[in-house]
Amino acid sequence: MIIFVVAVLVSFLIKTFVARSFYIPSGSMENTLQINDRIIVNELQPKVFPLQRGDVVVFKDPGGWLPPAAPSTGNPIQKGIGAVLDFVGLGASDSDQHLVKRLIGLPGDHVTCCNALGQMSVNGVPLKEPYVLLPPGQQAVSGKPFDVTVPAGKIWVMGDNRYNSADSRYHMDDPTKGFVPLSDVVGRAFVISWPVSHWSWLDNYPETFQGTERKDQ
């Protein structure tokens, strides 16, 4: 019994401070992430270690990005089991209350789209984005042009499935202006854990963002 209690406590501490699981409820990050994939999120970023451009991040709804949560379903036993799994970090029942996007702009970054080649630029550097999914025949990486400077304490995020993602661009006219507070970021997704056929590390493509560092950094 003592061993079981210790194991549960350790699992809870890991979930609270180190890592936890989420599932993917939408196709906004295809083809990097598929619907119903499960990912493991490193909660030490950004609490302890800084985020990087290109990271896949999980964050709480900044305000009005998601519809109201649907009422929970299932019998009391199922709900009880789900609550226990959530407590120890093995469940992911609140995934539909979070969003998963790729971090494009850090605080202070100037992010624009699109140039004559249809590319997005960060701090004046055009990006070659191999992870982006575009509709057939489409060259521009965003159907909506934008020119923003990321405020202090915020980030700019976009889905890899660029024409099917309600990301920062979609919410530019909201009170959030499309920016996500760093305080809302749960962590960086670093691996697809399920299904086994999709298992892989999640790349943040440092070569894509090479040279985008601001001169004042």
C-alpha cells in the first residue's frame, strides 16, 4: 500500500511539474500531428527553460479561442477512473480545453506575411517551412496577410495546417490581438507517444529559424 501511495504521489508530482499527456482533438497541426494522436509535454518549458521559435507548444485558451467545454459524459465509475488518470498525469480529459500550435514569434519579434514568394518572415528573415501543409496549388503560407510585433510576455503561434487553423491570425481582431501570454503556456510538446505507428520526436526546425534572432538579444 505504501509503495502504491508513493507511486501515485510521484506520478502526480511529475504531472504537475515535469511532463503530462495530451491528445490532439483537431487537424490544425496536420501533417505534424494527426487527430487523436497523444503527445507528451515538457512542463519545464517555459517555467525553467526558455521556449524557442519553432517549438510545438500546448497552451490554455487565452480567451475566446475555444467554444465552451461540453458537459462531461460517462457513468460515475468512468468519471472516477478518468479523474484518477488525470491526477497522475496519464489521462488527458482536458485536452479539448487547450490548444496546440507552433511557436513562430517570441516577445519582441516582428512577424510578417507574405513576401512575393508567399513566405512568412521573422525579423526580416524569410522562412522556409517544411512542416507547413498547404492546399493543392497554394503557394502563400497564409491566406491572410499580417504584420505584427509580439508584445513583451506574449508569443505568436500558428498551426502547421495553415488554411485550417484558427491560430493567432484568426484572432487578430479579438481582445487578445492573436497573442498568447507565456503564462498560459503549459509546455513544449516533444514526442508523439500514441499510436505506436506515429511515434516520433517533434522537431522545432532550428535551421528554419536560423538568423531570426533580434539584434538587441
